[in-house]
Amino acid sequence: MTLTATVLAALAAGRLRIVDLTNTLSPDTPTLRLPAPFANLIDFSAEVVAEFDDLGPLWKHQNLHVGEHIGTHLDAPVHWISGRHGKDVSQIEPERLVGPAVVIDVREHVAADPDFLLQISHVQDWETEHGPLPENSWLLLRTGWEQYSDSQEAFLNADESGSHTPGIAVETALWLATERPISGYGVETVGIDAGRGAELDPPFPAHYHLLGHDKYGLTSLQNLGELPPTGAVIIVAPLPIVGGTASPSRVFALVEA
Ligand code: MN
């Protein structure tokens, strides 16, 4: 049997499952809110152009209005000042968008502290149990934040001091960017940095270090609980927007049943 036939047979028999890691896109999809004086992107909306009427008697079609960084999306290097001379979203090789998915579960830490920051030691402990982060892998941070994804307010968890959502420490971002052969880093939260990432040095270290080293980001992931710590395959499918700093993306995982 060919390799592709083996995969298709496993899918047909249910021995290989497709898990959708994507949040749905609608005007209610929770989105980042930057404080003044910074400018925010527009949320998703669909504008009906014709709907089985004089403007389109046999069809319905719509214009989409949406910022690049809305919903489950991929951040490309050109999004950040450190990666501004790197790839835009259309230039990322497909080979970098399909690879091993590894899941690190920090839900207990996050339940105790929503401002939890992933430390190098957490990843090293994970590696002691599961082996080194594989070449071309996507490190997915399971925080449990998915449970808030139907509420803008709960998802951003903001008070007068800002947003309180988990993320990654400065040293960890630099270490992953320079010492580990990953292709990407994915989170369940609205952005790849912690809610209080602006207070770190450099500010927003996941953006700064990872995008600055040709690693990619993924946000607003769901269903990470259906993935094993290792062994799944991730398929990340952003739109090839020329000059794009990001794209809403469909993200699947292949998981052995
Ligand atoms: Mn983004």
C-alpha cells in the first residue's frame, strides 16, 4: 500500500482522526483590544451582496470584512519589528505549516494564576518525560483558556490594570527561538503573548523573539485536549495574503485513535 493509501485507509477506519483546532469566525469571535492610542483591527463581518434576488437570482454571495489578526490566526514574521525583513504570510513554506504537534499542559498553573508565564523549566520537565521538541514541531500551550472563547469579556479577562491571560516568559521565548528546532508556537488565548506582555522586556517577547527568528504564532486554538502530548500531526492553513502580517487560519490535527 502507498503511504497516502495507508493514511486514507486509517482515516476511513477511524484509526486516524481529524481534530479541528479552529474557533469559528463570526462578529462575536473574541478579539484583541489594544488600549489608546493604538489602533485596533476590525472584527469579522459578512456583508450580503446578493441573496437569491435581483442582484443574484440563483446564488448568494458576500463580502468579508476582517482584520488579519482575528479569530484563530497565524502570525507571520513581518508582523513584528524584529521580523519586519522576514516572510509575509504568503511566503511561509507549506512544509513549515505541517509537522509534529506537541502539547504542554499548564492548566493547573493557569487555574491558580491567570498571569502564568511559561518558564524554560516547564518545557525542560516536559522534555524529560516526552523527549526533545522535534524538528519542525509546533509547541501548543494548553492553558484551558478555550473555555472562555465564547465571551469577549472572559476571554480578555481585563481589569483596570489590563488583560490577565497566560503566556510565555521572556527567557522561554528567546530559548525556544534560538535553542529549539520548532516551527511554531500556538496558544488558546487571543494573542501569542500574555495579557500583561507589554510589561515585559522586551515587550511582547513571544512576538519579538519567535517572529524575529522565523518561527510562527497561532492563536485562539481549541480542542487541544483531544491531542496527546506527542504523536499528532498539525496542519496549519493560512490564506496566502501577499504582504500579509497574519491570516485567519484553519488548523487541523491528525490524531491516532
Ligand atoms: Mn496576531
